[in-house]
Amino acid sequence: MQELATQSGEVQVEIKTDKTSYTAGEPVRFKALVSNRGYSAVYISKSFFTAGGGIAGFWVSVEQLKGKKSGLGCVSAGDRFSVKDPRTAEQILREDFLRLPAGGMVGYEDQYRGCVVKNSGTYQITATYCACDLNTGKVKAVDQSVVIGKISSKPIQFRVR
């Protein structure tokens, strides 16, 4: 299993693949993780799956480094409507955010479903945790330990033969 990570303050993001080499057409499985490597707890959104449109979570991207390109363009979209949330910041923090203690980690496992991995070659995969929940700013005002922004892993390489 390959494993690399990068750090932003005390919060670290890493991506792991189940193998370093795949045959063409074989699914590329991965784990994307957010870890608290600091000495005190932090709060992160309870969304740990795919991010986008005002929903916190992970973006997993693959880039082909060597080999015949697939020639396909990749497109995806997601959206969340911004509606004024009547809850207090404290209530949102309790209901929509997770207290991640020092040493704690969360994440998810999945199969890469993008359109890039089609042909033999060398690829790299990267995970970015986006703390982009629409209410992050509101709860950050009442608790400074709320994680904000984007944190990316170091890319790891794998081959398709």
C-alpha cells in the first residue's frame, strides 16, 4: 500500500491506494483521511465524502503523467443552495461538526470513478479535504478550533499496465 501525507498546521490529509500497479480496466481503490496530529481537538464538518457546492469533504483527483492520454474530458457538478440557516452557531457546531480529538482521524474508502484512468501509463492521485461547508464561517466565529480552507495530500503515483 502506498501512503503519503501533507500537513496544514495540526490537520493532515493523506491518500492511500490499495496497490502500486493495476491492469488496464482494474478499479483503483483508495482511502482518503483527515488526521489531527496536534495536541488539542479541532472541529471538522461531518461531511467526509465528496466535496462541492458548499458541502465539505474530499476531492480526489488523478493526473496522467506518462502514457497515451485517454482524450476524454472530465466534467462533474454539484450544488447546494444557500438558505439562511435559522439555527444558532452553537447548534450548528453541535449538529453538523465533529470534534476530532488529538490523534483522531476520519475518512472514507472508495473506487476512483473519474474518466482519466483509461490507458497504460503512470498516474498520480491526490486528495484534498475542503472545509467548505456553508456554515463554517458562522461556527468559526464561536469556536476558533474549527478547520477552514483546503488541505491537500502529497500526490502518490501508481501505474497501469
